[in-house]
Amino acid sequence: MPGSDESHATPVREREVLKLNNWTCYSCGLELAHRLMKVKGVKDVSLNFFTQQVLIDHEGARMEDIEREIDKLDLRIEGKGMK
């Protein structure tokens, strides 16, 4: 389109819903949320201890970076192989 500059396009906000299969401590979840908020592109993190889910709203955050922070706390994403 004439005159449009795609380099200034607004990033698309996405939501990842991750189920953790060994999250046993709510304080670990709070630490995880704190760490995830430092990942570039992460805008919001919500925790649900009872469903073992973490909701991550982001704009272009890399899943590798998110998974790395989860791994640092020895938490595992359901459906992912053990490392």
C-alpha cells in the first residue's frame, strides 16, 4: 500500500497458556511470574495454582526464553519431554 510503513506496525499481542505438571508451591509460581515479566516482550503473567496454568500475554516474546525461565525453577510444561 503506498505510503504505508510496515516497520512501524503495532506488534500483535498473543497469549500462551501453559500447563505445568509439577508445580507444587505457590511461591514458586510467584517467582516464575516475576522472572517471566523480565523476558523481553512479556506484558502480563497470570497464575492459576489450582489448574496448574500460567497465562502469558506477550508481544513477540520468544518461547525459548519463556521455557528457559520455567526450566530454571525445575518446573516442566505438560506435554514437553523431560530434559
